[in-house]
Amino acid sequence: MTCDELRRRLDDYLDGALQAEERTDIEAHLADCAACRAELDELEGLVRRLGDLPEAIEPPRDLWPDISSRLAPPVVVAGRFGSSARRWMAVAASVAAALAALLVAYSTGLQHGSEEAVTAREATPLAVPAGLEDTGFAEAEAEFSAARDRLLATLAERRDSMSPETLRVVDDNLRVIDEAIERISSALVDDPLNPRLANQLASAYRRQIELLQRASRLPAET
Amino acid sequence: MRRMATYAVMFLMAAAPAWAQRQVDEVRSLDPDGRVSVSNLAGSVTVVGWSDARVQITGTLGKNVEDLQIEGDARELSIEVDVPKHADDLDTELVVRVPATARVEIETVSATVSIEEMTGPIDVETISGWVKTSSRPSELSIETVSGDITVAEAARRTDLSSVSGRVSVQQAMGRLDVETVSGGVRVTGGDLEYASFETVSGDISYAGAIADGGEFEFESMSGTISLELPAAVSADFDVSTFSGDIDNDIGPRPRRTSQYTSEEELSFTAGSGGSDVTISSFSGSVKIRAR
């Protein structure tokens, strides 16, 4: 097995999708080839970082405009990885870019018109996934987290002015979205390179933010 | 003498309800492209378009209403029912005739709103009032919390929003945006070019055509999305659901997109395509039927 042949099969190797004989060939080559071992290490690290993404992102709690349109177009990926390392890297970059864009767009939305915009100073920082330090992720995420806290606080203050029926509707539907975020995030941990899941997650975030902001702005009923 | 006094008291008691329901009959000038705003807490507001360059306000004020304030000029007129805090018996019934092409803005809490014969832009905000329109304004924006929305003829641009109120639209056209939290959405007929339907837990039902070059987006978390389309529809469909079912009459069967989840997706072109139909749900089912 040549280095090129091995690299074409690395994604399937990581996915556990190879037959036993092919795995043995690859492992034999890896034992003797430092360059291919380095390539394998790099891919494994990237998979770990991408797998961390959904868990590292807290649900946003404020409006950001047309987030879906900023996300990468849906790409259907069969299984954990694509059929080649190059494709896999492209999809990985797409998902990372989509999630980073989600937060950057959210941050931009806050800076341009949201009444609930808050400064990064008030944020409770969350962990920034390794490899995304230079994407604006940390800054966007900090604003994102702060705005979420602010909106939740605003909603808590306003609960007495809302009718029991409206409160029930808001609470019930926040639970629906919470459950969706939890389940999609969990699925992304298993299937981190599925852009449709990333889009579903972004959509759920957006719906939750819209609902929270809307509930915070409802006219007093009592 | 005592008997006369008794009769006097009885007369006053009988007359009190008539006095309590004070009658309103006011007229003001308003340019055909002027703006009129109406604010009424409870009762009803009926706006009727006519060809006169005047606004006529008729109806009855609630027993504990303080005043009906009418301010402004022929460009911009404000009609506001003044009420004290924490009072009952505030139901005020207003019929407001305005130039049909004027811009009308209405704000209520529980008062129902009815719009008739208007062709100018309409903007309605209410908490629990039922809003009903039976004419085709140039633009229409309605926002409610629990109030239902019934639109007989949508505008070329229509924005409808509710929390738990149900939304019903007939003869939609142009651009239609509908957003609810738990309220159901039903849209039938019309000639839409762009439509966006979003809900968290409400069901969405659309029965109508897909215009050539149109763009239709349906999004739900747990609500069912049902489309009833012409059998000869031409459109590019992109359907996905995380855990709901996809039931499709006019194209191929959906397929799972991940070995790790029950997520399903369905992308296909019906007819010659040319329009975009995007459907997305989390756990809600998707049904596409041919008429």
C-alpha cells in the first residue's frame, strides 16, 4: 500500500468502515510510515475538535437575522465521513464555518438594532473549541451568551405581567425547542460532519431566540 | 310626594344604562393618503373604507370610559379611547369610516378588529382580540398574542404573527409571512410568489398553487406541515425532518441521511421545477398531497 492509497482510505479507517484485511494493511503501513501517522493524528484531532462543537455552543437567546441564509448550503454526507479525505476536510471546514458564521451573524445582529444587545464584558464565557480561536468564535460567543442571560432575565422580570395562558404557551414551546436543541446536539456529537444537523441546530437556536425575544416584548396582559 | 320621588328614582335607574353607553358621532377631515390610528382597549373596532376624504367615528363608549380623544389634522389623525386603570365596563364599540386608501393603524387589548373595504395599508396589534379582514389592502400587518387572525384576501405584502392565536388566510397573493408559536396556520388559494411559514408547535396547512419562480419556506419544530398542491406542480422540493415522518404523494420516498439518527430528507424536482419549496421540521410530520 502506497502513502496515497492509504490517505484515500484514512477517513473510512477512522470511521471503522473498512474490512479487517484493509485495516491490517493500513496499520502495517502506519507502523512504518511517520508521515502517514502524522496525517492520521491530524485528522483524529480535527474530528475531536468538531465533535466538541455542539457541546461547546450554548443556545443563543437573542434574535439574529436570517441566520439560515448565512449557513453553508446543505450537503448530505453518508455516515460519519465522506468517501475521501479531501471531501471530508471540505465538509469539516463547511460545518465549522457554518457554526462560526452562526455566531458571527448573531453577533452582528446584536450590534445592529437588537434592543437586548449587551457588551462582551457582561458575558459568561464558554469554552472555545480548539482550532476556532481565530474565527471570531470567542468574541461572538461571549456576546451571544451575555444576550441570552439578559433576555432570560428580562423574561423573568416580565412573567408577572403575562397571563397564565401566555406563560404556559411560552414555557411549553421553550421546552419543545430545548428538547430539539438537546437531541440535535447529541446527534451532532455522533455525526459531527452532517451539515443538515448543523442547519437544524442553527434553526432551533434561532427559533428559541425569536421566542425569547418575542416573549420579552409582549405587551402587559395583567 | 313620596310616590313621585320613587318614580323619579326608577326613571333615573332605567335611564342610567343609556347614559352609561354614551353615543359617539364625530367627523374629521383626512386626506386620501393620510394616516389614522385607533386605540381601543376592549369591545370592538370596525374600520370601513369609503371614498370620502373624511373620517366618521360612530359607536358607543363603555360605562367607565373616561373620554374619546380625537387629535390631529387631515394628514394624521389619532382616535384613542381613554380608560382609567383597573376599571371594568370598558367595552367600547367603534365604527370608523376612513378614506379607503388611507393608512390605518389599530391597537387593542381584547377588542375585536374588523377591516372592510380598505385598499390602503393596514397595521393591527392586539393581545386577545380576534382580527378579521375582508378586503385586500395594499399592505397588511397583524400581530396578536392569543387573538385569532382571519384574512379573507391577503395584501400583496402580508405579515401575520401570533403566539397562540390561529391564523387563517384565503386568497393569498404576492408575499406572505406567517409566524406563530403554538397557533395553527391555514392558507388556501391565491397566487403567492413568496411565502414563509414558521411555527414552533402549531400545525401548518397550505392548499394552493406554487407560482413559477416562487419561493416557499415551511418551518416547524413539532407541528405538522401539510401541503396540498396541484398534481401538475412544477417545483424543486427540499424536505428534511429530524425525527418526523415524510409522507409524499408527488415524488420519491424520503431517505435517511445519517446512520446515527432517524433524520430524513427528500430532495426532488416535480414537473420542470423552477420554484423552490423548502420544508423543515424537527419532530413534526410532513405531508405532501396532490389535489
